[in-house]
Amino acid sequence: MDYIDKLKTGENEKNIIRNYDILVKNDLDTNLYQHSVNTLKYAAILAEKHDVSFKDYSRICIASVLHDYGKKLDIGQQREIVLKNKKEVKIKPGDLEIDALLHGFSGAFFIRDKLGIYDRKIIEAVKYHTTGKSDMNMVDKIVYISDKIEDGRQYEDIDYLREISLKNIDLCLLEVYKNNIIYIIKRNKSFYSQTFNIWNNICRLYGGFLDGPRR
Ligand SMILES: [Fe+2]
Ligand SMILES: [Fe+2]
């Protein structure tokens, strides 16, 4: 676990991250474990590059390694957890039919209740890592982006997204979000009920950048 030794956190935080890493390794399949590690590695690079606080750096590492831990549960269990906690997540009934959304929401409640993680920023970053949300903070943005562009991912435009992730995190968020919307449309999939609000919010906040518009 070289990559954990190299993180810019204290020894206590490294031990915590190491334990979560082991948990993810034991409970998720190999590909998903590798993706979780890659997300952590990429998020650590972005956190350092964008000068986040010491506390947020650790939060980003913990949320990254655990972001897909909700996939340990089957879809039925995920839906059950989301329903049980529905007051704490922005969902409409139709969202419960979109399987791909549920692991972020359920994963957040799962790590809170089973692992005792109560840090609000960590919980929120895990909860909305698939959908994004309006008014994302730096922890949310870095976890959201790293999940989509970590080194194991391969798709058109990814080099551009990686390049801007190091220079302008807000522009990168806008471009990654846009990419995700296009991905969903191309596959005839349904949107999360909040997607257009979130997109509008991202555009209002960060749409002014003209550094390399893509489409
Ligand atoms: Fe995910
Ligand atoms: Fe992921």
C-alpha cells in the first residue's frame, strides 16, 4: 500500500485509510477495488494540486476509497436503505428505479451506520458521487471528478478532462458533468430527477469559462 504511505496526511489518518482500504479489498470485487484505489490516488493528486485544507485532504481520501462501498449490497438492499433514509436525500419516486444511482445514496448511509463515519463532508461526497448536487464544495468536486477520470478509465475526451482537472477544477466539473449527461442520453437511460437543476447550477456558477469549450 505504497500509495497510502505517500499521502500527505498524518499517521493516524493513514491508518484509518489503510483499514478502509482493506475493507474495500475484502468486500468488493477486484475491478471495483482497483477502481477505488485509482480514485483515491487521483483524488490525492487533485487535493494537493488545488491546495485543500489538511482536514479536507483526509476527508477526500476517505470518501474516495469508500465511494463505491455501497456496491457491496445488492440492489434490493440498496433500495431498502435509501427508502429508510429518504428524508436525508433528494430523491423522487422515479429515482428509485434507476439502479445506477442507488449505491451512492445507500453507500453513504451504510458507511455512516456500519462504519460509524459521521463526518458530514465525507457522507455528502459519497452520497452524491454519482449524481453530483447543487453547490458542491471542494471535497464533493474532487471525489466526483476523480471517480470519473481516474487512471483506469478510458473514453473519448478523457485526456482533455485530466488536463483541465489539474488547472481548473470548476471547468473540469462542468465538462465531466456534461460528459455524463451525454453518456446517459446516448444509452437511452433516465436522468436523476435533480440533474437539470444541478446542470443549470453548474452552468450559472462555472459556465463563464471559455478555456477550451468542447461542443
Ligand atoms: Fe459509484
Ligand atoms: Fe466509482
